[in-house]
Amino acid sequence: MTRINSQQQLLETYQQVRPLLNLRLNGQDVASSERTIMVCGGTGCHASESQQLVANFQALIEENGLSDSVQASVTGCFGFCEQGPIVKIYPDDVFYVQVKPEDAHEIFEEHILDNRRVERLLYTDPVLQERVAEQHNIPFYQPQQRIALRHAGLINPEDIREYIAVEGYQALGKVLTEMTPQQVIEEMKRSGLRGRGGAGFSAGKKWEFAQQYDAPEKFIICNADEGDPGAFMDRSIMEGDAHTVIEGMAIAGYAIGANQGYVYIRAEYPLAVQRLRRALDQARELGLLGTDILGSGFDFDIDIRLGAGAFVCGEETALIHSMQGERGEPTTKPPFPAQSGLWGCPTIVNNVETLANVPVIFTRGADWYNSIGTETSKGTKVFALAGQVNNIGLVEVPMGITLRQIIYDIGGGIKGGGEFKAIQTGGPSGGCIPSKFLDVPIDYESLASIGSMMGSGGMIVLSDATCMVKFARYYLEFSVEESCGRCLPCRVGTKRLHEILVNITEGRGTEADLVELKELSEIISDTALCGLGQTAPNPVLSTMKYFWDEYVAHVHDHRCPAGACEKMLNYEIDPEKCIGCTACARVCPVDAISGQVKQLHTIDQVRCIKCGACKAKCKFKAVNIN
Amino acid sequence: MSYTHQGCPGKQLALERYEQLNTYIETLHIVPDNPRRKDTLIQTLHKAQGIFGYLPDEVQHHIAQKYNISHAEVSGVISFYNYFTTTPKGDVQINVCLGTACYVAGADKVMQEFERVLDIKSGEVTPDGSFSIEGLRCVGACSLAPVVTVNEKVYGKVQPEKVPEILEHYLTEVSATGDASNDQD
């Protein structure tokens, strides 16, 4: 394609490429033989060989000489990862799930050639036990409202023409030709968009701070260092719609007066990096990045910087240090990066999802955007729903929806018919929310008021099989490993918290430990240097607040109510099964097993160190865990 | 980053690798007195680890010289980030995802099984250099939890019982190339 030199030319290009998406956007004329096959290319489906699936479809199209009427292409994550790999056929809106590469043949023969749905690959509603053919009828999608993920499943992320066909880069065109930077910032403030990385600071105000400073150089950084374990929304956006992030960054650049942007992205996301690289090349080729964008005189370009596996680099000051080629340690704020950031210049660090919301605010207007959501939190939020829930995947819902709707209506309830125990939001900085709060409408404030936080959007559903003390220990283990070591409260404090939790889960906890756990948590919250250290004790504080009886059971009764802490379990020998072979007694490292040959053996519970050697050795399955 | 450590680097091979690294560094046009010259350091370390498989002292010195910074600075950066390693990894690199979703689905038991079967701990390499195990923070394929990646391949919904099966697959691969890696040192 040739370079686009003005807003007028952009609109002309849009008219030219628009027909590419006719089948997908105007749909329903299923009588015609034209079809578009979209295959999910997100990391989850990619790992399940969806790439091979696309190749198989393309080969079949080629063999049958249907290249003019049928297309097969890869698209961004549909979000319904539990059912992946997913194949969607336009214009029928038919949604096939758990498709294997070898199923391509059947879909092609039946659906494409004979216009008959392949019933066995349709989604089965677990409640009604009925097949559901169309995507919009699947309960998982019904309560969702997709803004940040608006193009996932619709366009091919590797083709800029398809992004332009969904009015891509028109927001940038409008901003550059019709608005002053001040107007852009006012519009952003009016939209009410708040940072989606976790803290929820107003994006418009942040831009305004950076704009106020007069500096020869300013920078826009997109924070794609999604370190929260269990959160993958930023990766999905990068993989499925990188152009929208690029466009958002360019708009931000214009607003604050920056000519250079950087995407700081995790090295663990190779597919996202590859798609982003391609998108940047395409945007440069069309002149949508580079000098004199759309003839406006505005210059802006973007480079990629890879992370190297440090959780703390999601914190903006640490991220900036890392980008400067240093150890990614945070520094105190103020000065905020908006005043003195990368190389001491005013710098805005925005999260991927925040930036993905920007273009649509300008194409549809701030008033439209701020009509969605609650009083204080506008728009939608993407959550990565995972854990013990039936429908694992990415969901985008308007702010103000309840957790119950997310877990039961969208998530399809608890896996394996278990009982809901808690939902963890906000990752290692967040907390666990018990069932009594399931009907709280969620936004930044309400989640904070019940001891958790929005965070970047990880949501882990826990069933009654999870021990909350052990779960808090898991997060502390993470914090200990990821603490950068710069400040003492975090470096030593988290380590100490972890030690106490290990003691409690291994049956050595005392009441004094519970007191110390709480006091120490509060001290760390008050004194750590950066946001990560200050929030590291949250998993402990929230589980102590809502699941205190489990802590007490561990300390007082030396019992794990969920039966998950191995060291608190008792190994016992079943008198019915034991034949007295002495194998267990011989293997026991602490001589805790006694008994004569051919007589019942017993385990001395005081001596037993719960190593499990006897259970592994017994051929008669006579050793039980209680 | 598709390179896996194949045992003996050999002098000739080592030279080729340095040349490969130098070619990359030249494209960065590092100006020795530019205060911002370090901004590509992390990319270079990624590249070097991709070429050499790990970042031994000699490579660190080499990079420090190219950037006109001290070895301590390079070493400080390497030790900070989990992604970088100063010891070689196995030919078959096993990474068990320890993200929350995988943890809740029992990833710790999968890890224990790998440790038990290979008789090494997480972070170690088998004495013959064929296998190494490591814990990995979320790869974001939470619907496939617990997830294990072996070299580039992703295995989903791995239960401890599946561990020997996965290892056997790679064991045949290792023994097929075994002759080449036996004559090292």
C-alpha cells in the first residue's frame, strides 16, 4: 500500500478497504457461498495448534479453487479460552469450539461446501444441555460489553488494512486535524477513563501533568509488562489488536507533546512481540508513524523494549530504570514520571488496556464512553477469569457488574460442582473476597473498600478445596522472590511473613505468630518504598480478615480444614489392608513405624515427619492420609 | 532464542558466536560517551543469551567493553532479572508455570514429579547436561493450566502422571544426539 498523506486520504483508504469486512460486519446473507473463517490465534489456542488449523483451511480452499469466495485467517483471542481452539464462520456467526487441526476437513466439507453445521463441534450449554450455534447466544458472551477487545475475533491482527476497515486510525486523524492538545486532554478527562493497570488514576489528568511541563523531549511508554500471575488481558490485546495500542499512543503523544514512544513488553510474550513488530512496520510504511503524520506536521515513532522477567518492572519508576538499561528498582515519588521520567524528561506510562480504550473515546465521543459504568469508574474492564471456574477466559464487562454475574453467568459456576469459597482479584497486590460480597457492584472504590483491588484484572476463583492460609503463602512466596531488595520492609518483611506462613501451614504455628503476622503486615504496608511492597501483605491481611477461622484451625487444632496442607495430614495404616510385611517400617527415616512381622503396623504421630515414604513404599495401599 | 546448548562450544564455534554478537551490536551504533548508551543493554543481553545459551563472565566482559561500562554494571543487571542466567541450562529446558491459575490446578505437584523423576531440584541441570527444570511465572495460557513448556513447545493440562511420558519423548531425542554431546570437555 502507499503512504497516506492526509485525513482525506485516510478516509478514501477506508472506503477502499471497507469491503474486506463486508461479510463479517453486515452478515446474515448466508445464502451466498462466500464465507470467512476466523481462527483464534491467541497464545492459548496457538499452543493448541491453531496455526496448523489455519494452514489446513487454507490448503483446502486452495485445493477446491475457492480462493475468491472463501478466506481463512487468524484473529485475536475470542476470550473463551476454556473452549479453544475456536473457529468462527462469517456471515453465519457460527462458533465452533475445541477444534483440532484434523477437524478442518469436516468443517470445510460440511459447512463451507454443503452449508450444514457440524453439530458435534458446537458449544454445548452445560445447563440446558443444548448445542448453541451462534456466538451471541452463548451465555459466556451475553453479559459482556467489548470495547478494549472490540476487534478480537473480527479482524486479522497481522493486516493493517483490516484495522483501517474498522475505522482504525480515524481517531488519530481527527485528533491531529481538528483538535488542539488541550482539547484532547479535556475530552480524555471528560471520558472518565482511569488507568487500567491497577491504581486507577485518571488518564486525562496524568496527560495534563505531562503536558504542563515545558521540555525539549517527552516520552510515552506503554506498559506491557504484565507480570501479574494469572492475568493475560494485555497480552491478548497486543496479540489481537496491536494497532489500537499504537493509535492510542500516538494520540497520547500528540496531547502531551511527545515524539517518541516505547512499548515495554515482557520477553515471555514472543507472539505479542512479533505481532507488535509487524504492526509497527505496517504503520510506518503507511506513514501513520514517522514524520509529518497525515500531513499534520506531527512526528511520532515507537520502539520496543523487552523486559527480562522482573515483576517489579510493572511499577512505573522501576520500568523506567529498566528501560535505561539499569536494574529495575523503583524510586520514590515525587518526582512523578510525568515531571521527570525517562532520561529525566516528562514521561507518561500508560497500561495497554488504557491505551486500547483511547481511540474509541475519540471516534464515539467522551459522552458515550462515560455513559457506561458507575459514578466513579467509567467504561469497561477486561478480566482474566481463571482458577476453579468452568469458563476460563477473558471477559470484558461494564464497571458496576457484580462478581456473582461474572462467576456464575459468564463463568458458568464452580468447576466440578464444588462450593465457591473466594475470589482473588488484583494478583499479589490484591486480596481474597468471600461469598458475602458477591453482590457488590465492582469498581475501583468498592473493591478497595472490601480489602482487595481492581489490579490489572486477574480474577482467580477458589473453591472449598483451596486452603486460604496456603494460598496466602503462595503469594508471599511470589513477593519474596520478586522483591527487588531496595527497601528493607519489603526485602526482609515479606521474607519473614513467608516464614511464619510456612510454619503455620506445616503445623508449627503459634498464637504469637498470628499476632506478629498481622503487625508485620501493617508495618510493611506503611513503610515499603513502592506500591508493590506496600501491597505485598494484602493477601495475608484479606485472608486473615475473612478466613480467620482457618488460621485458628491451623494454629490451635493443627488441622487444615481444606485438607490441602500436606504436613498437617496424618498418615495412618489401614488395619484391614496391612499384612505386616515391614516394608514401611524399614523405609521410615525416623523409625516412627512399629509392628512385628505379619502383624498390624502403627505410625507414631509424634515422631512422623509426613515424608510420605511409607505410602510410596506400601504395595497394599494400606497407608492412608487423613 | 531457539538456540539450545549443544555441549561442546569449541573454539571455532565460540568465535562464530562472538562474531554473531558483534554483528548485532554494530547495528546499535553505540556511542561510547553518550549518557543514554545503555538503553539497549537489555536487548543485547537477550541476544547474547540467545546465541550462547547463557551469559558467562567472558561474554559479560565483552559486552561491558562494547558499551564502555564496567563489568560490575553488566553483572548487576544480569543478576537482577530472572530471565538471564550465568550457568548453562540443559539441552531440554523444562519450565513449569507457577502462575496462580496453574498453582490452583496443582502445578506444584507437577514440579515435584519432574524433580523426583530427574532427581534434580528446580533451577538445576542433570549431571549429563540433558535436562534442566525451572519454575516460570505465568505464560498466560491459564485455560490450559497446569502448563509446562519444554524448549518451545507448550503442554497443557499436565498431570503428574503425564510427566514420565513427556520426558520419554525427549529422552529419545537426547539419546539420538547423544554422541555429539558426549565428547565435550
